[in-house]
Amino acid sequence: MLVSFNWLKELVDIKGGAEALAEKLTMSGFEVESISKSGDDSILDVNVTPNRGDCLSHIGIAREVAAVVGKKFEACPEQDRRVRRQTNISEPKLDVEIRDKKRCLRYCAMIISGVKIAPSPAWISSRLASCGIQSINNVVDATNYMMLLTGQPFHAFDYRYIRGGKIIVTTPPSETSFTTLDGVTRKLSEEDLLICDAGGPVAIAGVMGGANSEIRGDTVTIVLESACFNPITVRKTSKKLGLSSESSKRFERGVDADGSADSIKKLADLITKIAGSVKSQDLVDIYPRPVKKAKVKFSVNYANSLLGMVIKPQNVKNYFRYLGISYSRGVCTIPTWRQDLTRPADLVEEVARLHGYDKIPLTLPAFTMSGLSRPTHSIADEAARKFLAAHGFYEAVNYGFCSPLELAPFSKEPVTISNPLGVEFSAMKTSLIPGLINNIKLNVNFGQDSFKLFELRPVFSMQGASVIEKKMLGGIMYSEKSEPADFYDVKGVCAALLEFIGLTCVGFSKSAGREFMHPNASCKIMRGEKEIGICGILHPSIGKASIFELNWEEAANAGETRKFKALERFPSVRRDVALMVSDDILSEDIQNVIAKFGSRIIKNAAPFDVYKGKGIPEGKKSIAYAVMYSNSDRTLTDEEVNKEHAGLVSFLKNKLGAEIR
Amino acid sequence: MNDLLNQIASIEADADRELGKIKSGEDLKLFRARFIGKSGAVTKLLKMLGTLPPPERPAAGKKINELKDNVLNKISEAEGGLMSAEVGNVLQEKIDVTLPGRVSAWPGRTHPLNQTLKKIEDIFTGLGFSIYEGPEVETDYYNFQALNMPKDHPARDMQDTFYINPPSPPFSKGGKGGLGCDLLLRTHTSPVQIHVMEKLKPPVRMIFPGAVYRRDADVTHSPMFNQVEGLMVDKGIRMSDLKGVLTEFVREMFGERLGVRFRPSFFPFTEPSAELDMQCVACGGKKSSPPCRLCKETGWMEILGCGMVDPNVFDAVGYDHKKVSGFAFGMGVERIAMLKLGISDIRMFYENDVRFLKQF
């Protein structure tokens, strides 16, 4: 809310300049975001929190200023609470009827005749301009001016267009179209509160008036409205129509029903003053159930124990007095404009605010110790981050959503957002890979030719009728040179990472079986029968990179507890064998044959070289294995090893049709 | 016996002669085998000891052992010689130490946001807070209603929300306000407070890190960002404790140099509520000269929102607000990281440009 410093000074005695005032307001809960100059005035942009609808007005802010500097606010005596219950005026005739008493708490109306529509005097239009409101004409400007002063929204109708001299506050029986002042035709339903005349709607209550009854250049007789509508009704309608106005903003945050009559009289006085010689009529005022002042229990001890300090009862009484709260015998009576004060805690804040948060001491709580708990995967998270960073990966953080198009190869039916910022942010990710592919594009554009990225965050999927979140660890390895990021690099990273976080028995099945992966250069990563991730090369139609994606909740929680195993005490002996076999025979097949050979002294056999080309016939390959022999009881002799190895070699020849090179 | 002495003398002379010929480790190995190996000359003598008449054995044994010691001494002498020759050779080598080093992989980095988050977590776990995570897709109940923001509450305007398209048949997500209610992307990590308090009895001391979403995008706002929420509930927790704990946090995060202030604010789920400001990291609270753009010449910067847990929130989770009290706070990880690292455009965090990530 834009607040004029000069205007405030007319309402309350202020010592010092705008800067000093801004500091005080900020420290009492009204953050001044900026101060700008407007002629000889300073305009404060005050951030009024949603609970303080009463401060969307200069009187409201002036009352705060008075409280902050420690005086009771005198410029505006408590509003006239007298309730007239006068429902009509005879000449010119005006009947007012509230049909929906839940949604309309009070309706005051006044007819003013002999009005001369003209531009406003400069002091009004310039003040409105400083506060961000455009000048229209003297009558409309007067309503806005008084709204900025009192916080009460007003509306002015042209009496000529109020059919039957009748105003009815009601909801439409069925869906109705209505054109508002801004020229837009809007659909209204039974939920919306309308101001109607004998022929139909003339305004949407609390939101905006209608084009059919607006003030024109030749308007002579006007009807002024000063009402109080239910905040929720106004908010619902305003939200539904996507139509927010100065009026709806104030009603949503709560307008003081007790103030409606007093402010309409002030408005009538102003119009009389600036819109020519006029005749002001009696007030129509319907206030079916006047609001009661809230009573809230309060004790100084409670405040002090919640704040952790001692504020003297006399100070507390003063603070309440400045705010218009009367406090006696442990009960606070709350003025009607402070609808936010309903519980003791609310009053503690008022006391603390005026006393100054800076006076609350700094203490550290005494507490009973208890064990620290963390998410079960947090240790693995940390280990994975460190491992991958140490192996040259950069960690990425991407949005949780992306374009459904990018996601299409990964999932056909993602969870979607009904009000996205754009279609490119409308689908919740089912995989981290599309985000990482985008990161590659950006980095390649900036000239990177080889890099590795990873990301650790949840992805979303619909399971039955609920949304499931699963934490994933995704990685991508890109290189313009094909060599350093082939299938074996990504498989190696996965195996080493899983080993590092404590998963030793991990298997890699042939082919990931995913449409977005290369069918012959990808794997499922298995732990027993359970798939815990995939790795391999992306399908070339999607991109050129190696990727992995681990189901992190499975993997991170599957680490084994490590137990000591006795060390080999006798040296092991290595024997190599190079087999020339058909290209179709996989390393895994050879491993299986070695296992089948069933030697008690073979501790390990691992391939160390695969060769195709010169010297090897077409359709064949040479694959060399290092076989380690050892015995846990004694040192093996050469003869023993040679004999066992020869047995193995002939077994391999036999079973695989291998030739020995 | 004389025969033996002669043999010893001849072996010794032999050894002396051979010793001079040792030029390499291989020579030394041969030397060792020749004299004290399994079938070496000295070993043979020792084996022969048994064939002597018993009375001669002690004297003969002594002599042979002396010989063995001599040979061993010679071996270690030769080893020493070889070693110093080798050391000399190695020291002759010259390399260009200004060439780059070699490592299997040059390290990457964890993301600056996660580095910042880790630091925040470390500070709070050091103060005795546990860590707990909640879902990013929430129900309206947990994100708003239980946090004292009923439907059509104007405070909801402070957090513009993304909603999830309902499937058919409609959602059923367990918990309060479950069936058929609006699912949304949480706008803050505060709903985790509710999950935790529904599950645990007080005392509670926890922080809740995670991603949150708001319909907002510009230089300082991202539609997704990260928050850390904190909650401490126990008997007799006071606002002064909130001030003490959070001041301690800011000091550990940013150092002692910059001042901290608490000013009144509004959050539906805390009462009283406060905003914590820290003196500007750029101008140190001096506001101007030259005019500070970071703090817009106010000298202060908002760090986090906090307050005493609202009684309505305690009511929603079944805590007795007459018996326990507590404080809650929430901060943006991006904001802290931007201030600490001097980053002015929030979007850089999500571009994942390696040139950016490399810097932290």
C-alpha cells in the first residue's frame, strides 16, 4: 500500500522525517519497502500483511504510527455506532433490502442530487496519483480518496439507472451474465453476491460496479454505497473471475462494519464540497446484526513466559490503550477494526511488537537430550555425492517438472499440473534423464566437449489413483570423442559406486529393456531378483550419451553390514589364458564355465583383454583371462598350479570350442 | 677340524672375491644363493656339523656361525653399496615439475545448493536437531488448512500454488482431507511439521529440507526452490529461545561480523511471527557509498521467517497448546547460497552450466 507522508502528518503528530518513520514502521511489523518522492511529499510503499486489512488506509497506518510512538490516536474518534435501521428514503425514492444477511453484514446508502461531474481539484487528483490511483472525475475520485483515508470501499451509482429506486443485495437464482465497469462481460452464479435493482444486477458486491449504472458526464443524482460484505464471499468471487480491485482487496482482508455509516457521511461531505452545490439526503442504513466487540482473555504472565522476558503490567496496559484495546480484569475488549485479534497469542504479539522485538533477550533452550535421527538414505546420499564428485561428476539441480514432450520417451502418462507456468513446465518428471539431457545441450552450446553430471531427487508417478514419489540417482556421461564415455565407463561407475555405498552382490542383466536405451548396450542393475536401476547407452534417437539411473531408495537402503573375513596368508599364483572363441560367447559364459570347472584353488578369474582383428578370424575374438590360484592352508607348488591350470584350459576348450592362443 | 678351518678360510676368501663383483641386485641374489642359500657353501658346512665327533661340534659350530655372520655382514654391506648407488642414480633424474599432474579423474563438484544445505544441516544437527523429509506432492490439508490457512484465506495469496490434474477416478491419498481433495505441489516445507507432529509426541526438534514450488519466475524467484523448515516444541519454549537459536545459526553460517535483527511479521502458522534480517553482506549495513544495490540501501537483508507455533497448528495435530510451546522457522536455501556465494540471478542454479558448478 502506498502511503502519503504528508497525509499521515495531517492525521497524527510526527516528529522527524519519512526515513525515520519508515524505520519505526518496519520494526513494528509494517515493512516499508521503499520511499519515493512525489512533489513535496514522500510516498512510503508499506507492505501490509494479510492479517491487517485495517491498515489498508491512512487512518489505519496513522493509528499504528501513534501506537509506535506511544500515544493514543485522537485524530479520528471511535466510529459512530448508532444503528439506524432505516430502510428507505421517500424523495427521491430509494429502498434497500439485504436478502442474503450472511454475505452482507451492513449496507449504507445515500442519495446526493445536484451533482456536477467535473475533474477533481488538484489536491485530490495529485494525492490519488501519489497513491497509485488514476483520477477519473470528482465523484469517483472522492470515493477513492475516502477509501484511502478510511479503508472503507465505496461505490457510486447513477441514480437514473437504478431501476425502481430499489437496491437488493442478493445472489442470482441461476447463472447470469453481467458487464462490469471495465467493459468485460462475466458469468456469475448462485455463489456470487450481487447488488441488484428492480431489473437485475448493477454491481458485483465488493468487487466492481456495473457498466449499466456507472457515473457519466451528465450524471446529476448519485447513489453512494458504503457496505460490509463477507470477506470469503468477496474473495471467492474475485478469485473465480480473476478480478481483483482496490475494493475486493480490502473486503477480503476484513472491513470494519461499524465504520460504514461514519465513512459514508464523510464521503458525502467531501462530495458536497467538491462537486458543486448539492443536496444531501438522509442515510439508509441496514445493519441486521451489529458486530460485537471481541473479548479475549489475557495475562501478563502468559505473555512474559511465551516471550521469555519481563514486561511490566503498566507498559502492557499502555500498549493496549494506544491500540484502542481496553484491558481490565484479565480480559481485553478488541475494537471492531482489529478482526485479527481473537486469541491470547495474538495479543502477545501486539505487546511484543510495541515493546520491541529487539528487547527480547537471546537465550538457548534447555532440553532433554534424545538421539538424532536422519532419513535412512542420508549416509548413502552423502557417500554417493562424494564418490561421484571425486570421479569427475558435477551435481545438477533441475526442476521437478518439464515438458511432456521431453518426457514422452520415458513415460506416457506422467502426473501433470493443471495451472503450469507454461506447457514446458507442466509434467512432473518420471525420470531424471530428460533434465540431464537438457543440461548437456546447454553445456555443449557453451563449448564443453566432455563432462559428467548427476542428480539426486524424487520423481513422480501415478500408481492407481495416488501419486508416488521415488528418490532417484541419475547420471549422464557425455563426450564428443566416443571413447571416454562408452558403455563400460558407465557400467564401471555404477559398479564402483554401489560397492562404495556397501552393495557388493550386484548383477548386471543383459539389456535394460527400456525403449529409451540402446537395446544391445544397456543393462538392468539387479540385486538378487530386484531391479535397482539401469545403465548403458541412450537410444541414438534420443541422444548421444551414456546414462545411469538408480532407484535410490532401494539402493541406498540395501547396503550390507560389513564383517571381517580372514586374510589369505599364503601367496596366490597367477596364470593367464587367452581363448579364441566365437563372437557370440560372452564373458559371463566363460565365467560360468570356469565356475563349473569347480576348482577348489581358483580364487578368482577376470578378463583383462579382448581383441578382434589381425590374426583373429572373422566372427571370432580373443579374450584373455587372469586366473588366480591359492590355498588357504599352505603355499601352492608350481606343479600343483600347472596341473590345475592345464585341467582348466582343456575344460574351457572342450566346453566352449575355444582355441588357445 | 683343521680341514674344517681350511674350508672356512677358503669360503671366506671366495666370498671376499665374489663380493667385489656384485654390481646389481641380481648379482647379490646369486651371491646369497651361493653361500647361504639352500645348497650354499655355508649351509653345506652347517649340515656337515652332524658328522663330526660330538666333542668337536661346539667349537666347529661356533666357527661356522662366525663365518655365516661374516657372510651376512658382507651381504648387507653390499646391499648398502647398491642402495646408495641406486639412490645416486635416481637423484640424477631430471623431470619438468611444471608440467600438469596426472589423476584418474579430475574431481567434479556437488551442487552449490547442496553444499549450502549440508552446511545448514550440520549447524542444526550440531544444535541437536534431527532431519526429516516429507513429500513434494501434498494435499491442501497439509499445505494450508492444518497450518491455519483455511480455504479462501487471503494469506494464500502469499504463496501462489501449482495444482495437480486429478486423474479419473479421483485421487485417494491417505490422511486428513484425503479423498478427492486437491493435490498440489507444496508451496513450503511447513507441511512436514504437521506430518511429524501427527506422528511424534513432544519434544520435537527437527529440520525439514526439501524442494518447494510457487507460480513465480524472475531474477530472484524460481518456480521451484529449496527450503529448510525447522521446528522445536517442548515444555516452556520461549521466543527468546527462538532468537537465541537462530542468531546462533546466522553467526555460524555468516560469521560474527554482521548484525542480526528480528522484526514483527505475519505467517498464519506462527504467532507472534518475525522476520530475521541480517546486515547486508555487500555493504556491511552501511547502506551507501556507493549506494548498495543488494540491500537497496536499507542496510539489511531478509534471511528467514520464524515465529512461535500458532495455537491453531497445535490444535490441528492434537498437541495441547496450554502445555507445550514451540518455535518454527523457514529459510530459502537459494537465498542463503546467493548471499554467501555472491550470486545475483537465481536461475543460474538450475542451468547446471559446468563453468558455474566448477566454481564452488
